[in-house]
Amino acid sequence: MTEQTVVILKRGREKSLLRHHPWIFSGAIQQIKGTVHPGTTVAVMDMEHRHYGWGAYSPSSQIAIRMWSFDPQNNIDDNYFRSMIRRARDKRTPAPDEKGVSNMQRLIFSESDNLPGLIVDRYADYLVVQFLSTGADYHKDQIVAVLHDLYPDFNIYERSDEEVRNKEGLSLNAGVLIGKPPPLLLPVTEGDCQFWVDIQHGHKTGFYIDQSTNRQKIRKYVRGKEVLNCFSYTGGFAVAALKAEAQRVINIESSAVLLDILQKNLELNRLDISRSENITGDVFQVLRQFRDSERQFDVIILDPPRFADSRRHIPKAARGYKDINWLACRLIKPGGILITFSCSGAIKTDLFQKIVADAAQDAQRSVQMIQCLTQAVDHPVVLHFPESAYLKGLICRVW
């Protein structure tokens, strides 16, 4: 960079960079020297002009800079993106397990792969990409060119339609970048399961890839059991439970469209659909109806959408998590199993455990934690970036 733009941090605000935390908030900036535009790369220095690396500048976001690299010798160019994308690919070479091989996988996980704001998921022969930060969006053409070069046999489809882009001052975009448009429903494989995925309109990039490991782990708890599957989406846990010979699975989802895909997924796996029941409705209301009718279940799965987008939403989110877990504890037979999740990054693991414990106490039930769950290994957690550990879950026995 011949004319580098330099961001000077306030005294003491470089401490997080020494720990290699990749976020710099707007309040930490003392001065900007040079011309800066949204997404451009800036040199980050302290008051003594010590150089800490390179980051992407975002004037609209509270996170003003997301660090690309902590090496001042790096250049943020085609070679950088090629090196990081190749490294992410090599870390995720698929390996067979006892259930088979998946053709659905997260290939790039944002800051965890030194590519802040970039998500790349594979579904069969499609790469679904999200550019969720100003820096990632600024380098979109470079990134897409590298992806096409490293994955020449794949179509590339953009799903940059997450509302988080509004915080970055970016418009929402979706559509084909390279190759052909995807079908309305794309068939994918996960071990011994198959799923139809809507990569054009589905949540996130189309499916909850982060739950792949947990779909396997719940199997040993459901055989011969009646399972209540809340926030069922398109049936990831429903298919896994019926594959594991659950006696019956009741799915609750607010969208009839998603339940229609769930039904197609049961048929795709040649499962006995008479052992499944689908309920279109609000989970909170349906659980209260079950409580009022004194209905009980052997296993309850709670996998709600994100309740908290930021710290200011934590109190409201905590009330929501407590409410559904309180209802679940009321509905589980003595000795039954509660499998409960939170994908809200702002809700930390210890807080989530406390919420579930308080819910059980209010329901006058005793709860024993059997296992802690987290996101799949293709969503790696970077220890110096705890925000990358967003999905947490508990398997509990309720008495």
C-alpha cells in the first residue's frame, strides 16, 4: 500500500489486539490519518505508532474495524484471500464416519478463519456465500474469483440478505454469482440422512449445518420414545429421531411452508410418516395448551431461533429462554430427557445453564445435566475470539 490509511487507537485500547481479538469498537479510535472509505483496509496503530496489523473499516457499525491480519508484513490482496480460503478448505477435508459422508459443510466461518464477515457453506454442488461485513463486501469480487478458482466445479449463490448488513450500512442482496440458479429444493446428504434444502429462501444459508453433530448425539436418547420437537424447522432433528427408531415425533413450527418441507424430508428418507405429527403454531402457545391438557412426553427438543442479537436484548431473551424451558420441564415425564439449545451469541454458556436451572426450579422439577453440546467442528471456536462460540446446548434428565 503506497498511501496507507492509519487508524490511531486511544491509549490502552490496544490491549485486545495484543490478545488477537479481531474487533475494534468505534469508541476506541483516537484519530484517522488519510482517506478512508467503507470497507477499505487500514493500518491499526497505537499512540506510539506501534503497528498491530490490518483491518477493514466500517463507519456505520459499532464495530468500526474487523481485523484481517495481526501481521504488519501482510498485504490484504488476492494472495491473502487465496491463502486464507485454501487454509480453511484444507482444515475441513471431509472424512467418512460410521454413518457415511456429508456433502453439506461450512467451509468458511468468518473471524474463525481470518475472514471476518464471510460465510461459505457447501450444499452438494453449490457454494452459498454471505458477505456480512463492510470489509467482506468490499472485497466481494476478489473473494468470489478465488472461490471459483479453488472450487471450479461448484455453482456460487449469494445469500447476503441477513439484517445484520443493515448495521454495516449495506443493502440486502441475493442471487446467482457463478453458474446456474439452484432448484427450489436441493437434495443433500448428511451421513445416513438426506434432506431437501431451500438455499434461496431458507434460514441462514438454507439449513442448520451447525447442528450436524448434535443430530447424531440425540439419537441414543430417543429410541422407543415419544419426542416433542419444538421449532422443528425442516426436520433435521425429526429425521434423526425417526432414524433412531423413536416411537413418535411431534413437530411444532410456525411456518406451514417449512412443515411441508419437513414432510418431504421424512418421505425422502423413507420413514414411517404415521409416526410423525406436524403442528403449525407458536411454540409458546402450543406448549401452554399441552400443559393445560396435562400432556407429557419422554423427550423434548428445544432449538429456538436466536432470541438476542446484542447485549441489550439479553434480559428479554433470558425471559424467553426461561419460559420455554419452564414449560418443557412441566411437560416431561419423570426421568425424561430435555435437549435444549441457545444460538444467541450474547447468551453465554454459564448464563444459559442458570436460565435452565431457574426454569426447572420454578417448575418444581429436579434436573440433572448429562451432556453439554456445542456447534459442529466445521464451525471452529477461536479461543482468543470467544464470540465464535455461539451455539450451546444441554442434554438433561428431568425428575
